[in-house]
Amino acid sequence: MFWKREKEEERLKDELEKLKRKAALYELALNHVSEGVRVELDGEVIFEKGPEGEEVKISEGVSIFRKVEERKQAEEFLPDLTETLNPILERAQHMRETFEETLKEFEDVYRTLINGLELIGYMFKKLEEETQDMYNMKQLTDELREKSKYIENITRIIEGISEQTNLRALNASIEAARAG
């Protein structure tokens, strides 16, 4: 997502720079219009004037035919061009500012997400520790249950022995009372 924004911002910067260079080249061409001129930018013809002043070509295949007999007439073209380019340049600048603001917001969101992911990672680690503690407690409880059963069996054996001892003592008392 960020790389798309960066690419778009870079493309807008390039476009803005190209428009600035075009404006400078238009101005240069208009200053030399009486001599005949052809101006190219990146292999693209952006301005051309024949020696007699009959044809003016502007980029992207647009040609206009006009008689340019005086430099003053040619200079009238420059304000129109400036008037056309200024809103484009302003819009490009506004778009750049908007992209920068959006990028800052995305960076804030990204930092928040990273912090959230770190917190979730910490919580999972604690949950794993708690799960291990619960497992250990269950094992201890199971061991205690087994030992309890063992102790219960021993207690029953002792009770059985005690009953037998009591019965034998009672029998011995009865025998002693008879004999005695």
C-alpha cells in the first residue's frame, strides 16, 4: 500500500518537474519565435515554429497554424500557457501535500498496528505460560488423586486390621471372663 503511494507521489513529482521544464522551454521558444525554432523534451516535440512562422506544433500531436509576424503576438501566447499551467501545477502541489498527509496518517496507523501486534504477541506468550501452568496443575491434581486413592486403600487395610484386633481383644476378654 505504501509503495503504491510512494510510486504515485514520485510520478506526480516527475510530472510536476516535466511541466516546469515545458513552461521554461515554451518561454525560451517564444523568445526565439522570430527566428524559427523546434523544442523537444524527452524526445517529444513540444514546440516548433517554421522559419516563415506558419506552423506551431505543440506536444501530443496538437498543431496550430497561425501567422506569427511580430514577437508581441508570440508573447501573447505565453500568458495563456502560464494561465493553463498554473492550475495544473497548483493541483499537482495540492495532490502532493494530500499524499504526504495521507502517508503520515498511514505511518501512524502502521505504528499503531505494530504496537497492537506486539501486544497480541505478548498476550499469546502469557496465555501459553498460563496454559502450561494449568497443565502442570492438572498433573499435580491427578498425582494427588492417585496418592489419595493409595492412602485410602492403606486406611481401609488399617481399619480392617483394627477391626480384627478389636474382635480378637473382645474374644480374649470373653475367654478370660469365662475362665476366670
